[in-house]
Amino acid sequence: MSIRVKTYLSIDLDYWRFHTSPEACTRFFKTVWKTGLPIYTSFYHHHLLGHVNESGCRRLINVDYHSDLSDLVPGHVLTFEEGTWINFVDWRHRGEFIWRFPTPVCVDEHDGYCHGHTNPFQRRVSGWETATKRVGVYGIPWQDITAIGVCLSPNWIGKPSIIAEPLSRLNLQHWLRQYDRAVARNVTPNSRRPKLVRVK
């Protein structure tokens, strides 16, 4: 009998950025809705950190086109942002990190990596007790999921029609419209405050 590990499921909508139809995204989120858990939503991925730190989890599964795990450049301080936030999880020293990426291109061509020179999937680099990566979302231990966060990542997503299901159910369309208007005016978009959503 396997021991259940309280798991945080972190989802970046850019996972589906190069998909050509919405079926895969819609199918995945049908399983998300079935958990019945409230979902913490954010504009950018690193805005989920507080929720992750307070979740009481010991495993973090990041469904994302990018790993969001970086390395430390000698002589520099690691900046907290979208591509490094996994390095700042409070409980990483006794936790497990799993990056779920959509296509081998993310690793084979380094398209989804966020580190520079040193492989961060090592404890001595990132501080995670264990850190692994795996392509696709098959085999996620849904029975262990106790908290869920979803980020919009408007500067990385592909066609909104591909992610129409979560955009609608999580009421994120207005965030995307605000971002698009800001970009059209050539101004820096204001990020929205994270919010908790209960999907009915």
C-alpha cells in the first residue's frame, strides 16, 4: 500500500501554447474540476508561491511548458520571478518537485528550461530533496492532490481558443483582455491580485 503524499498541483496555461485544438486542455481540466477543490488563480506563475508555501504539501507537480526551476550563477543573487519561483518554495528541502512538460522539445532543445549552466534537478543546486521531470500529464496522482493553483501567464500562452475551458470556468478572460489592451498601448500590464475560485 502506497503512502499518500499531500500534493500541490500547479498549472500554467502556457502548457498548451503550441496545441492546435482545445480537446487536450478541456479533457485535462475536466479531471481538475472533479477534484472539487477550490482553485487559486494568479496572473503570473510566481504569484502562486504564497499559496504553495502555506499549502502543507510535500510534493509539487508543475504542469507547465517551462520548468520554472533555475540554477545559481556564482556571484549573483537569484531574482524571484516567473522562471525561478520553484527555487523559493519554503519546504523544498524536504519535498518532491515534478515538472510535467508537454513535448520533448522542452528538454531536447532546452526550450522549456529556465536554468543557465548547471542542472537544477539536483539537490545541491536547487535545494529540492528530489526533483524530476516527465513528459505529459498521464499518471498524475489525483488522489493525492490537496491544493491547486492555475496561472494565466498572458505573455506565454498561445491562442486563447485552445484554453477556452479554464479561461471561462475560472473567469480569467478579463485578465487577458486587460493584458492585451496594455500591450496594444505599449505600456507595462498591471498584474491582478491572486484570487480563490470555486468552480461549480
